[in-house]
Amino acid sequence: MIAEVIVDVAAHPIDRPFDYAIPKHLEVLAEPGMRVKVPFGNRKVLGFITNLKETSEFDPARLKPVHELMDVVPVLNPEMLQMANWMKKQTVCFEIDALKVMIPAALRAKYEKRFVLNAPLEELPEPLRPHFKNKPFLRAQEAVELYALLKKEMVNGTIIADTDISQQTAVKKVKMVHITESLETLEAVDVRANAKQQLKLLAFFRKNVGRTIEASQLQKEAGVTLPTVYNLVEKGLATISNMESYRDPSLLSAIEKKGSLKLTDAQQTAFDAIEASLNKSKTFLLHGITGSGKTEIYLQTIDQVLKEGKEAIMLVPEISLTPQMTVRFKERFGDMVAVLHSGLSAGEKYDEWRKIQRHEVKVVVGARSAIFAPFENLGLIILDEEHESSYKQDDSPRYHARDMAIWRSEFHNCPVILGSATPSLESYARAQKGVYELLVLEQRAKNQPLPSVEIIDMREELRRGNRSMFSVQLADAIRERLERKEQVVLFLNKRGYSSFVLCRDCGLVMQCPNCDISLTYHRSSELMKCHYCGHDEPVPHTCPECTSEHIRFFGTGTQKVEEELAKVVPGARVLRMDVDTTRNKGAHEKILTAFGEGKADILLGTQMIAKGLDFPNITLVGVLSADTTLHLPDFRAAEKTYQLLTQVSGRAGRDKLPGSVFVQSYTPEHYAITLAKDQLYEPFYDQEMAMRRASGYPPYYYVVNIQFTHEDLMTAAGYAEQTVRYLTSQLSPNTLIIGPSASLIARVNNRYRYQCLIKYKKEPKLAEVMQQLIKIYRTEWIKKGATLSIDMNPTSVM
């Protein structure tokens, strides 16, 4: 039997299956989708079996054998293997990258160099013997002092160098104590009168004959230590075994089960349409205004799918949304829910993944990577907030969860629901063309009115002499809400204290030494940090250019707003939610739970608070600067601004209390801001589509972004120039090639960045030309230190 194996080596000539012979004793176990250790060159590497066959075009005698199977059951099912092959073509990535992204990080390989004893211990020189006395190998990092001796023995053949491959996280085991079932044995045992701990434990054993209990629980209940337990085990009064256990990722306290809510007429219409298509591959775009009850439709549709004995995947864009969504799902489906997102440890993710693989759960709630949940009988896939750019992976393989969902829906013959109050233009255009079926919810579920939105012209505030980041109206509204014991959400599209640090005498802005970007001031650590390469340095007391002491912080960050708030509303309890305050595990849940329990009056945050929050007492939302995303040099800037303002406005007035929104802007007349005021999606869609048609951007054209980086500016520019010439000669005349030009941030981590854009409507040769370009890069340019990245459908061209 012969296995086709994709090996864990990301290199162009190796991006194909290699044939390996399967040793006789492994033939009965080997299956496609299993991980294997295989010899490759002069080392061992991890690989995935993608196919089994009887014959090979190569001489069977020359085929290397599979060294070891790492799994007893496949970690990838046939669907995943097919999907990896499709991803490789669609996203122009290595097949090994596509396979690895589908399994939890815990299952990815950990490579460790070690020296293995290859002869009897007596043949080793005296200084080496103690190191090999208790185990037949020595880890490379433990042997640094012994390299000279080891090298000599390697020449003699008594020691060989080897690579050990193991997975990154082990299955969690807990110690279980099984108390003997024989009371006679317990009565007859002889324990010394002064062994008080043992007597205490013996008394506990006699009361709990035959019980099996976790060792840590036993220590608590009996009030003894582990050595005492081992003493009685040695006397034959109990046995100890290791039992597999799941890590519990949930920080939630016990959740009560809740029934479903009554659907409104509009919700019922949408539900009926989806229910009628439960066994068809069909994509629905559920376009419902904020608070229209999309989540209840998801829950009831999933309930229907579970009744048919099938499984469901529910994707949410932000990790911060997952805790609230998890609670909603666990209230409805209890232990049938697994949670997958980046806030879990590698071990927790692995355990959740194993629950799915073992069919112990039926529903998965999670962020982007949860689309690869290894279900085998999928009945429904949902992407909530489908317009979010976080559904797109930034590095290879650059997949979009929406494309993966549609692929899986075709494989399983099940529907996909794309839900959003502000659908992406591409999705809405597809719904207009009938590619997706459009379902609309125009009213809020509890019939509350949309919050009243007021746009405040900050230019006027400046003219009146108000230099604060709070307009007079917003400051008054905050005070009024706090007097009424209502809650406020303040949204700022940044993190940190100030955008940049500047010398007022000579105008020097403190720059990152490795990147073409200014450093951001962080008040909590009194450091200036680069948000691209991680470089940080203290704030200078004098200007490095002109030695002036007039160093000033410019711009607005969440920490600075928090400080200013203390002046506007002294005594207000403020919770800040940004990347800095949510670094620690479980921080999202803690902040949101505290806010939900009324332990704070104001929640101040960046994009992570813009969507999904559902608290009845929020009656005021303030957007401190609507312009931040609007003036970025990106064709989606207006769309992202409209979506963000609509989403953040939707956090107010979701229950009985009416809501108000204040949007502060220096360009209040821009259509993205004026149309977000009343959540007028269709007029915005029409206007933005006209702009896209005029400038030739998606959804009228497809876009590919090709980026080069190199430590030398001219080399990066040269490769980009060569690429444009090559593309022009290979692609059809109707395809537009823009560039090459320096990227918006021209240098990151001391590497210069150049890019070019391909815009096309139909380009039959595109896949072939991209593969050829990668081949040139991987065989020639990579040796000279260049990197190339191809993004087939970028969410941003910055």
C-alpha cells in the first residue's frame, strides 16, 4: 500500500504529494486525513496522507517508508482534504498551509532536535554516560556543553542526531482515585497511631467505599495531601488512574436554559423562507436593521436543523462578540455548543475541536477559523455581521470565511445565512442579481423606534472656542443620562493615548526607526510604541533634532478620552475596552459583564464595542470622531464608515428606554455620515455603487493586490516593475494593471513595500499567470531576500 503525503515544507518544488510506502504493520490503520512522520531529505517531517493507492509510478524498492502514524483516527475528513485542494487554487497558497489552517494549533508539529543512543551504554565515554543513563536520548538544548564529545561519538556511530516530532499540546489528564469496594480490607488495615493524616484519609475511605473521585477533589474533601493518598494506595486500599478530561474555556457561571421567543411577522416570513430550503445549497442575505431580531431567527433555524439530526456553524466577526453570543446559544442549546475563538488557549481550542470531531456537540459558535469545524452532517452555516473585514485572513492562506461557507454549503447541500444591518456592497449586489435570496427586516423586534441621531459639526464647535474633544451637546447629554442612572457608550476609532508625539518648535514627529510611521504614545506605560513592528521607546524630554523642551502629544486616544471624561463628568465610573485593556484572557467577558451588571456608567471603546452589544440600559451613544476611517486612501473607506456608524448607533435604545446618538464630525455633509443617520442603506448603496462604477472597483471589477518587500528600496521597486511588465505581456488588454507604487506605509520592520493592483472583469488566464509568477518568485527572487504576497480579493488595498 502506498500513501500520497503532503509534507510540512513550504517550498514551491515540494508543493505536491510525495509517495511513501506504508509498512505492513501500519496498513490496517492508515487512512487519508491522518498525520504521519516521514523521512524527507536527511530529516523527519510531519505530513498529511491525502490519498492511498496500490501502485506508484516510481520504483517501489526506492520508496521511503512512513516512519510513524501520529493519529489513530484521521484529523481531516475527505471534505477537508477536498477543500484544501480548492483553497490552494483559489487563494494561491501552499497546500500544506491550507491543511494546517484547518486543524487546531495544538495538532501542528513541534520539531525538536535530539541525540539518540545507538549502541550499548558501556560503549560511551565516561562523561556522557550519566546523560543517557535514564533515557535513550538527549535534547539538543540540554547538550550545548557536550557538543564536542557528541560530535566525536556521531562519527563513531554510537550516537545519531534525530528530529522528534510531537504535537504542541497534549490531551489533559486528571488523576482519578478508585477506593476499594472491600470494607473488610479497609477495616483490617494497620495504620500507625501517630500517622494522623493517614488515619483521617482511612476514615474518609471507610465512609466512601467503592467511590471513584478526582484526586484534587479528594484532597479537598478529606483535607489531606497527595503523598498521603499515595501511602494508602501502596497499602492496596485504592488505585490511581489517569483519565482524559476537557479544559473548560467558559468563564460563565451556570446558565439557565431559556425557550424561544415569539417571532414578529417579518421574522416569521424570513424563517419560513430559510426553513423551506434546509436541504438545499442556497445563500440568503438577511438584511435587518440593528435590533430587528436577526439572532432569534438564527436560533430558531438552528433548532429546526438540530431536530433533523444535523449540525450548525455560527460565525461572529469579533472575539468580543463571542461571550454574549455564547451565552445566548448556551441558554438555548445547553451542552450541545462548542466555542472556538482566538481568546482560548491552545489546549482549550484543542478540547473544543475534539468535542466536535467526536460528535459530542451539534453547534459551533466562533470567529473566522470555526468555519473549519470538522462536522460531517452540516445542516446550516450562519455568518453574522457578514460585511466585517475580520472574516478575511490576513496571511497565507488568505481565505474569506464567506467563500468557505458557500463551498461547504454546496458540499453538504445546506443553506448559508449572511446576516447584517449593513451588508457589504458585493453581497447586496449579488442579492440584487438573484445570486443570493434577499430577506429584509425593516422594523426592530420590540417595535422600538430607531435612536434619534444628531450630527454635530465640530468645525462650528472650534469657531465657538470649544477645543475639547466633547461637543457641548454631547457633554450635556452624558451628564443628563448619568443623572437618570442610564448608561452611555462612547466610541473612538483608535487606541493609545495620542496619535503622535511632536516637537512644537521644529515640527519633528517621533518616527519608528524601522517603519515609515509615527510612534503612538501610551500613557499607562509612558512609552511610544509602533503598532506595526512592536518597537517601543520612552518619550524624550527634549527634541532629538533641535533640543527644544516643547514636546507635545497630538491626536486623541482612548486613554486621553478617559482622562478628559474625568473633567467633563467627575465621579463617573468608566470602563475602557480596547486592545490594551483586553489583552488578558477573559478580559472581554469581565468588562462586558461588569457593564451589564451596572458597575459602570460609561463604556468607552474602539471598534470592538461597535456591534453585537445588547444592554437594555444604554440610551446614549457618542461617536467622538466619525472621520477617522473616512479619509483613508482605500476604496472601501466610505462603506466602512457607513457600516461602523450604523452599527454603533444600533447599540442605543434596544429596550424600553428611547435611545439617542451624537456623531461628531469635521465633514458632516459626507453621504456616508448623513445616510447613516437614518440607517438608509439603499440610498447609500446606490450612491456608493455609482462611485465604484466610475472608479472601476468591486463589485464592478475584481481586484488582486500583489505586494513585494525587500530590505533594499530599489530591489523591491525593481521586482515590482518586472512583475508589472510580466503581467502586461501575459494578461488580456481589458485587464487594468495599476502601479507599481510604494505601499501606503512604505517601510515596515526595515523592509520596503511596493505593490501593484490588477483590476479585471473576466480574465481566463489569471490563475495560470499567478501560478507562473509564484514559480518565478520561488525559484529566483526568494533567494535574493524578496517576499511576494498575492491577495486575490483584498478587503483593503492599503
